[in-house]
Amino acid sequence: MFVDSHCHLDCIDLADFNGSFDTLIQKTISAGIEHMLCVCIDLEKYPSMLAQVADYPQISVSVGVHPMADQQIPLDANHLRTLATNAKVVALGETGLDYYYHKGDNWIQQNRFRSHIQIANDLNKPVIVHTRDAGQDTLDILRDENAEKCSGVIHCFTESMDFADRAMELGFMISFSGITTFRNAEALREVARHVPDDKLLIETDSPYLAPVPHRGKQNWPALVSHVAETIAEVRNTSVEHIAQVSKDNYYRLFGHH
């Protein structure tokens, strides 16, 4: 039984599931996924996301603003803090830095990122971090804001082993996605070989980044098994072992079960 530590269930096109969210979740559970973390990227869509998943004990949520969300909308930190006190909310984020598309307005992203960590520390909930082309600034802000207090996860990991080591020193876990299955991801598989058992998470980031052999199609939580298979292969261990350690780590970090 697997845990999908990061998915966007409210973004999945339900046409693949007879137009039914319940069908999606029942198929996911039948495929051996026992728990999912549905991650918020936009506070405006958060209420409808929460309503959609509220009745499923197999789904937890996070609340936060993605680094690539509209920079014209200022972050209301008090509002975010209030939302994050909900018992179903197990984490802040996804937050972080993305300089891939945004080259000039980085201070807005940085300030929003800092706010998420401050609230996470106040509420003692972990933080879910997205980082792209912003490795050093991400680590600097995590250190500046004492993120080792709340800890968290570097989601959809694509950075170097050196970055992984520094993040793990701050108590962060490293989460691998379908990217690990891509043909040109040899360097990432090398990192996946070396992250210790007690720091490892797996995710789909559904509906994005479907793993091989489903690349280019819509992703969904059941496909997290392909991520586990690839990681088991590079670590020369069993899929069952990867399923178990990633599950234990998830429950330890996000604090249920």
C-alpha cells in the first residue's frame, strides 16, 4: 500500500473517471493507494478543493500559494494562518521559489515563501517546498527562517545531491516524482539512490508529470507505484520496502496515523 505525498486532485480531468470524483478516489484506493495529500496552490480555489475532498479520510490537504501564482494578488498572511489551523490541513504550501519563468520579481516570491515558513513554525506544521532554478535562495531562506523548526519536504525533487544533503540537514525530506522514470533523468536517479531511507517520499504531482510508461498522459495517484518501482530498482531493493519506508516517513512528517 502506497501513500501519494503530493497531488492536485482538484486539477484532475474527471472525464477519465466517468466524470466522477468518487470514481477517481475509489479506483485509486483499489490500486493500493491508502492515503493522498491534496496540495493547494491557490487560495481562491482552496474552498472548493477542501469541499471536494472533505468527506474522504484517505485525503489530507495543505494550504498555501504556489510561487508562480499571480503576483498581483498580495498574500494575506493572517487569512492563510486562519485557514491553516483547520484540522484537515497537515502542511503549509506548496510554497517556494520558481525563477524558471519569473526573472525579475523575485522579492515577491521570497516574501511569500518567508510568510509560509513563519506560519508553519507558529502552527508547528511542515512546509511543502517547490524550487526551480532557485536552489541557493531556497536554502538561504529555509535557513534564515529557521525552517528546521517546522521541517517539511522538497517536493518533486530535481536538484543536486549537494542540495539534498543541505535540505536534509535542516530536517527536510526529499520527494521523488515521475521525473525519476524519464529516460534523461540519470542524475536524478543517482540522487534517489543515495537519499537515506528515513528521508524518502514518493509522489505523483498529479495530474502533471505522468511516469513512464504513461508519459504525456494525465497522471493520477495510482501511478505512484511506477515511481516506487524505479526507486526500488536503483536502490536494489523491493517495491514493498520503498512503499513501507515512504509511507512511514509520510505519517511521521505529516502527523497522522
